[in-house]
Amino acid sequence: MNISIIGNGKLGGALAIALTRKGYVIENLISSDGQKKLEFEGINQTAFSAETIKKIASDVILICVQDFNIGKVAENLAENLVHKPTVLHTSGSLSSDILHKLKKNGCPVGSLHPLVSISDAVLGANRFADVFYCVEGEPKAVEIAKKIVADLGGKSFEIDSNFKTLYHASAVTACGHLVALIDVAVEMLGKCGLKEMQSREILLPLIASTVENLKTQTTAEALTGTFARADSVIFEKHLETLKENVSPEAVETYLQLGERSVHLAELQGADKNKLEILRNKISLAKKFSKW
């Protein structure tokens, strides 16, 4: 299968390398404005232009540019393509509807979003196996997307196009917000006198053990600690020391997640009376946390 990739950033570059290793022919790796050439041999790299688009003869085009550029790229493709390849974009938050002009021209359209964190093209090329990919769009496009996923060693799942943005919000919460949450925990350990690197080193095995629990347990079953025990006495001690030592944002994060943890503890079967006491204390603390 011949593929042209538009966008040679971290994800586009990683896909170009990974797909080449799987026997795909990357006909073009097309850079958008200002993108540097990927340092990888054997991949034809060109600049984005109308003339470049007209020369594309690939079976599939992957659009790997930033979300705000996808519509513009799709419009350029619709105006300049001389055949009708399958077109997939890799945005997590946008559905295939953004490719409507290509669809109108007869191109099967869809989206393929890998649920993996890619921070570097070369390193990222090794991370596509054993991860999940969200695919949606027209049947033919979905079929081709699933084949690409399978060839990369991944697992695909489908969602309704209407829920693409909600799906992406879930991914951001699980990944980006997880990093932000860990940053809050690092802030707390920093007040204990630990350096940031040491704090991360200390917390990572704990985080890893929680992730391991989640492989076989529900979120309610995997909950441990103060809130799982509905321990309002320890909660109050936490709250007192947090207010004295960390930022208001960190306190608010603790309270917001504490409220959700009480819900999970209830599903776990914690003592109802203790939970009610804890829930009331969290509610009261939230009311007075806006200083």
C-alpha cells in the first residue's frame, strides 16, 4: 500500500518511519510551513504545495497536521488531487466531518487516532504496537484504517463521529491531566524538602502499581488509601497541612478528586455513615477553599 503523509512533525514522522518498517511505501512525506526535514533515510520528503498535491498517486493520504490546519489542508487536497485516494486524519478531537469537501469529491474519508504519547518522531516509531487506535468515518476508510492499525501491531475500536470530541477529552484527562496531577503531587513532596527529580522517582513506582491494578480491577476496586477507607480524620489532617504548605490550586485539585473518590468508595462498599461524614467535610472545605 502506498501512502502519502502530510505533516512531518512528531506523529507524522513517527508514522512514516513505523509504516516503512512494516513494508509500506511512503510516497511522500509532505512538510507544512516551517517544519524541519525528518532525519531518516529512504523517505521522500517534499514541501506542501499545489504542485506536490497534484503529483500524489498514493492509495492513502494521512493528514498529520495540527487540528486548526486540517480543514485548510483538506480544502487544498479537494482542489488539487487528480485521483480519489482514501484520506484519513490523525486528530483526536475532530471527526472525519472536517474532510467533507474531499468526501464530496468522492474520496473515502475517516480518522485514525493512536492513543499513545509521541514526543519524538524516531522514538515514537517504536510505540505504535500494542496500543489502541480510535477509528471512525466512512466504511471503506474505516476498513483501511483498521488494516493500518493491525499492521502496526495495534488494536482498533470505533466510535460514532458525534462523540469524537468527548473521546478526546477522555484521552486528555487520562494522559495530559495525569501529568498535571502528578505535578501537583510533586509540588507537595517539594514542600517536604525533596527535589523534583527525586519526587518523580519516588512516585513513579506507586503510579505504576496503580496502573497494574487497573488492568484487572474496576476503578472502584482499584481505589486505595484515605478515601477508600472513608477516613475523615486523616482527610482533615491532609487539608490542614495542604492549606499551610501548597498552592490554592493544589488544594482545590485534592478536594475535587476527593469528591470523586468518595463516589468510588461508595461503589466499593465503604461504610455509608463514614462516607456521609467525609462527603460533608469535603463539601464544606470546597465552599471555603476560594481564597
